[in-house]
Amino acid sequence: MAVPAASLLTASALCPRESMQVTSSRFNQMWVVRNQRSFNNHVKRVFLQSSLRRSSSKGPVWPRASQSNGNTVITTEKLNQEIGCLGVKVEEGEGKLPKLVLKSNGGSEAEIYLFGGCISSWKIPNGKDLLFVRPDAVFNGQKPISGGIPHCFPQFGPGLIQQHGFARNMT
Ligand SMILES: O=P(O)(O)OC[C@H]1O[C@@H](O)[C@H](O)[C@@H](O)[C@@H]1O
């Protein structure tokens, strides 16, 4: 399961002083993160190297949504067998994308799309949803889901790679 990769990436961004291991199933690598700056530099190096190998006359090819979708298709049923448990269920969400539905004893509920690890909904016990996605958000497993609580990594906003980084395209 690759979801923890996105979560760990965010955790490393939130805890820059912590040393932690970050695994990426997509790149089959494990990094020991000692600090955020060196991790970001490492990520940039990895992408620079791979993009230079694929560079054209137009310059380096940075990873984009359409290139991040080469994962094996796994059914909701199989995902439930792997990670489902009391209060944690995988359901088919918008665009047939799998989402985790978390239910607490206290009556609150959250939904997390595995694509990008995007938290799209958090309902408090009275049923009121405190999060929202953009009304025109696309759920096609290629374009990042706009809204909710996304994983923007390794950058926020525009920069060397696509807006808000590549983590929003990871599954
Ligand atoms: O449309 P995206 O890629 O999901 O980005 C979400 C938002 O990200 C913000 O950083 C931008 O200022 C907004 O303009 C944008 O709508």
C-alpha cells in the first residue's frame, strides 16, 4: 500500500527536525530523512537525474499527473481485505476512486482518497461536514483532487515541478 508514503511525506514536512524513514513505492527507494532541507534537496536531485535522462530539446521533463498513474489496479474488495478493520473501510468514491472511510465511536467521520492521500471530508457528530472540495474538482486518478486537505509535497504552489508538487498524484 502506498498511502503511507504520502502521509509520511507530509509527516516529514510537519516535523522537520525529526529523523524518519520515508519510503516511496513508486521509486522503490527509502530515504532516511534527517532534516527537511536535505530531504528536499535529495528529492530534487532524484527528479533532476531522472528528468535529465528523459530531457528533450525543450528541457527537462518534470513528473506530471499523467506520468504518475502507472500503478496496478487493485479492487476495493482487495483493499478492504488488506486494510479494512473496525471503523476503517474502503469504499468506491467519486470517479470510482477508492477512498478510506473512517468512523469514530463518537460519531465523527472522515473520508480520505487514496489518490494523493487527500482528506476530502470530515464530518462532526451532528453530520456537518467541515471540509469541502472544489465544486469543479476532477476525480479521474490523474489530475490532483482540488480541495480538502491535500498533500502538497515537496513544494507548495508553483515551482520547479508541477503546482503543489507530485505527492497529490501518488497512490
Ligand atoms: O487547483 P489546484 O492545483 O488544486 O490548486 C489549489 C489552489 O492552490 C493555491 O495555492 C492557489 O493559490 C489557488 O489558486 C489554487 O486554486
